[in-house]
Amino acid sequence: MPDTVFIYSCGDVMKKELPAKYYLAHFAELIEFVTSKCSHLLEPKHHEFISKVNQLDEQSRCMLARVYSRKPYLVHTQSLNYEEIPSPHQAIYSLKTAGILSQPNSQHYAQLLAQLTKATLLELLTQYNNKISFKKSAAKGELITIACHFFSEHRDELAPLYSQYVINNREDNYEYFEFLFAGRLSRGDVNHQNRFVMRDLGLTTTREGHSDSLARFNSLAEAQSNYVLNRYRLAIKDLDKAKHKTANSTAAYSALAQLVVAQHAEGAQAHDLKNKLLVRLYKHLKHSDSECALGLLDACSDSAEAQEIQIREQYRLGNKTWVKAQLEQIIENPLSDDLLYFADDFLMRKFNKQTRSRLSTLLAETQCVLEIDEIYRGDVEQGVNEHYTAQGLQVFNTENTLWQSLFALVFWQELFVDTPYPPCNEFDIYPQVLMLDNFYQLQQAQITARLAGCATNQALLNLVCNHAAQYFQQANGLFSWHDNLLLPLEALILNSPIKALVAHLTAMSKQYLQLKDGYPDLMVINNGTVHFAEVKAPGDKLRRNQLTTIDKLKSVGFTVQIALVKWFVDPHRIYSVVDIETTGSLKGANKITEIGLVKVQHGKVIDSWTTLVNPQRPIPRFISQLTGISNNMVHDAPVFADIAKPLLAKLAGSIFVAHNVNFDYGFIKKECEMVGLHFKMPKLCTVVESRKAFKGLKSYSLGNLAAHFNLNLTHHHRALADATATAELLLLIQHANKSSDTSIQATEK
């Protein structure tokens, strides 16, 4: 019987069945990859293991794949019953006979006891209650400790239990094979088998048209170096999960630190990973074992992060002469622009006694102050966007996506087609040359030629559009495809100096890891010129990566502003009070049948609007009984796609208000998404505000509030009637807040 998977999507549950023995096909796919592509990365023990596997009958291979898919180190044989394996005990016997699997023995008594359920532990301990003192109410962890203490001297007493388990020895060989395929080790469900399952179900992104797999390492030494360091990475991760740090934790981190320091790093990837692990271990040990921690920083080579930490720590310890020499050396020969900014700033502030650092200078040169209505506290970028839009300017929310997508579409051929590091398999969607940050170093001639063909803005735009059309929806790891992807790119390209665009694309190709993020929030087009705005609310700080990127944009000719927001209360706010009726309560699975809208400004109703909506599906009888809206009433009504744009136009520039706002807002947002429209605005909930303004009421439902305050609720559960009553409630809330001198805050979008 094939395995069944249930997938939740857009409110619907889809049932998909995997082919029988699907996991065996995945197992065979991995073994074939290792055998055919990675033979030079295998030790004799690996070849011997593969030879034994190839000699197994099908049901034994099925059993081995099933065991290796389990998480525990010890697997109970009674749990290994599957319909497609007719003789599980025979399969296990064959695996033991072949020397692939084995049962635990007295060495594994502690692992065995930890594996037992509490009920089984109690049953076991009860057999020795004349020798062991314990309480049945004790926690399982305490029972395991008691059992381990006793059976450490009576290990053979557990012999009957040993025979009921097999050792899951996937770490001996199979884990290494998975690493060769993926280039990374993962805990739990993120392993190669689940990756294949997600691929077969169409639930994961893969590289389209990729058929041939390649080895990702050149030598056995490089592969094993990376593998061992990845195992240390997981060991650190396991220690990090511990809820309570103890002296034993410090000892464990220290022991791991010694192993990482001693491990040779073969190749750039291993070198980078080793530095990252050393820095992580330093952060764990700096308070409990400072001497060991500082030694870890010394062991880092060519690590900008380690150099910065070392300088800060040595300055704190008073070694100022050494620090100054290091800072001057960095400024003379920096590992990165980011480290250069740090060294320049630190030297000026700590040694030259200048109060204005490079960061404060940049802020002073580029900042502007904008007064933004405080209803946008939850989404300050949207507030600034609407501030510029109200001035007639064209605004795009861009951040990193703009430059990531431009970079990928310009250099698609060099990154994904004619690359010295082709993808190793269909799951490799992120370019290796960017991961290793050697794109320009390896492909300078190709990059130069590509940019030489972009001598005009139109030529660059044509290239981007052609690549977007040719490679649309292909996985790339840098950005996500969507229908409006080209709109901001076109605005950027046609309104920017071509020299600035080419210069920054060149800089990204040379220093991709430094310039892949930190970009300003907004791009603003004003009379054919582009400028960028990094939005900062009160209390926000400019991060180092933002400083690096903004400085680079300015250096090639772009205008960048730091938009410092100053909050104020706009007395001319417009509140759009909305109510909707639907075919049911779950958005996605249900649709809107009616919309009511009442607009309020200066304490008065200034407009109202309503429409029935054809949900394009039957209205359940109980919903019709509740709302009074029948299938006949909506038969000739417009569908949501027909009224979406007029609705958004009516809502524009206002605050979305509803009673239980997330329901109404969520339905409209979902309906807009389904017709390809973006919907986002500040929102306010009259349920929440009523609880603040009128404390102590038994119920805050609209019906009960209408009865309590004598609101004009003429036909409850019809959209315009409910919206009208909610608008009256909003005015009452505003009056109550004025009396108590409080203000209404819109919630985050």
C-alpha cells in the first residue's frame, strides 16, 4: 500500500499518494550517485558497504532504507512492520548476516534505557524493586538516571531487551553519502529522502531541466574535511538546544572547540565553515572560559568577524597599542569594506577622539525628516511610501529584491549556464560562485563583456527583459518570480544613469557577499530621476551592512536619503469602516458575498457604499438563514474581480476599520491576491478598541454592543447595516478616548 500525504493549500486539503517502495527508489538513486560520481571521494569501507548493499534482496534493501529513515539510534524491531516487506524478521536477519546491521550489546545499555517508554521503565525497575528504590510518580528522566546507575553494574540483565533492537548505524556510511549529495548535514526531516519526497510531490524548488549530477568535491581530503566540520556544526547546534547551561555544557563546548581547532580545513568552503564555528564557540565560551575563547579567535584566519571581535575585546582589556596597530593594518589592507568601516570608525572615536564617525557623517549628509501619521507605527515603510505617493511620485518597496533580481537577470548566463561551478544536482539552485564570493575572480572576462553590451539604458532593459522571458519561473536562489517583477526594474533602469548601474553591478560581481543585502527600503521616481530612501522610525539604527551598501550606492552616483520619521497625529484621517458577508468563516476555502463600506472623517460619515458579490459557489443554507443573502440574490451580482479596483480606490488613503478586523481584512486581502492585486493598508479593530474604551462589559460582539449603546443596527449580518453600526461604535470610541485623553493606534498590517 503506497504512503499517503495530505497537503494543505489555499484552504483545500489535497491527498497525494506516493508510489509503492518510493523510498527504495530514492535509496537507489543516492547509491547510484555515490557510486558513479563520487568514487574518488570514498574510502575502502564505503566501497565495501555499497558492495554488501548491492548483494541484498529487495525486501532487505527496503528494510535498510526504512531503518535509515528513522531518527533513534536504536530501533525496535517490532516497529519495522510494513506491508511491502512480507518477512521483516527475515530481512533483518539478512542485514545482520551481511554485517550491515547489528543488535546492541552491553556497551549500549544507557542508550537502550533512554529509548524505553516510561511504562516499560517502570515495569523493568519493578522486577528489581528489592534492589532499587524509586517512585512510580517520578519523571522519566529521573527513572532513566536510576536505571542507568543500577544497570551499569548489571548490564547482562538487559540481554533480553538487546535482542529486540537493531542499531541505526546510518552515521557509519550512509550519512556521509547524504553529505556528498547535499553538501551539508541536517538533523531530522531535512535529509535526502525527504528532499526526494518533496520533489516527487512537486513541493520543493528544483533546477528545471537538470539531469546529470556531479561530485561537489575534488578530493577525498576536501570532502572529509567538510564532512567532519559539518558534524561539529550539528554537535554545537545540539548543545545550543539545551535549556539549561551548566559546567558540563562549558566542558562540552571546550571539548568541541579543541576538535574544531585541530581539524584541518581543506578548501575555501571548509575554511569558511571552520572560521564560523570558531566564532560561534567563542561566543559560547567568552564568559565561562575567556582564555580558551580568545585562543579560538587567534585560530581564525582571514575572518573579518573574528578580527572585529578580537579588537573590541583587546581594547576592553586595555591592550590599546596592539589595537591601534591592528586598526591601522586593517585600513591599509582590509579584508572587506565592512571591516574597513569598522576600523575607520573605531580608530576615529577611540584614538583620534572625533565624535563624528563615518556613520554619523553619512547620516548627517543624507538624512531628511518626514512627518508621518502615527497610524503607521506598525508599518513605517508603508507610511513613507504613501507620503511620497501623495506628492505624485512613483514609489516602489524594493529593499534587497530590486538589486538581487537585477543582478541575477543581467548575469543569468554567467551564473547558471556558463559557470565554472555547474550545479551538482537538481536541488542546487544557489550559484556556487556567489557562495564562495569568487564570481568576478573566475569570470572577469565574461562579466566585462556582458556589461560592455549594456552601453545604454535601453540595451540593459532589453537584456533583462529577454532573460526574464527566457528563464521565467526557473529556480535561481536569488529572488522569487512574480508577475510584477519587471515593473520596478524597468523604473530603475530607465531613470538611472547607465554608468551608475553598470558600476554597481560590477561592484556586486566583485563583492557579492558584502553587497547582496542592506539596500534601502524604497525607490522613488521623481521627474525622470531615481533616489532611494532608507526608512528609520524613532529608535531605529543604521546597521553596518546598510552603511556599506548605501555608501557604495552613493559612491557610484545614486542619491540615497535616510528618511528619519517623526510621528504626528493627522487630524484629517479618513476611516473606512468595512463589513463583509461570506459563504463561510475560512478565507481561501470561502468567498465574499457582500461588502459594506462607511467612510468617517472629522467625526462624521462622509460616504457609504455597498454591493453584493457573486461568490461563484453555492451559499450554504445556514449562511443564507443567518445573513438573508440567497443564491438568487447574488446570481447576477458582479464577481470580486469586477469590483476589486473600485473597492481599492475607495479605500485608498484611509484606515481600514472593522469589528474583528482580521476577518474582513484577511478575506479582502485573499480575494485581491487571487485576482493579482496587492492589498495593504493600516487597520484598526473596534473589538480591541471597545475593550480599551468600555471596560467591564460582558460581551463585545457587535450585536451586544449595538443593544448596549443603542446603535443603528437595522439588519444584523447584512454588510452595510453592520458597517453603519460599526461606524457609530467608532465615533463613540473616539469620543471616549478624547475624554480620557488617549489615542487610537492602528495595528500592524
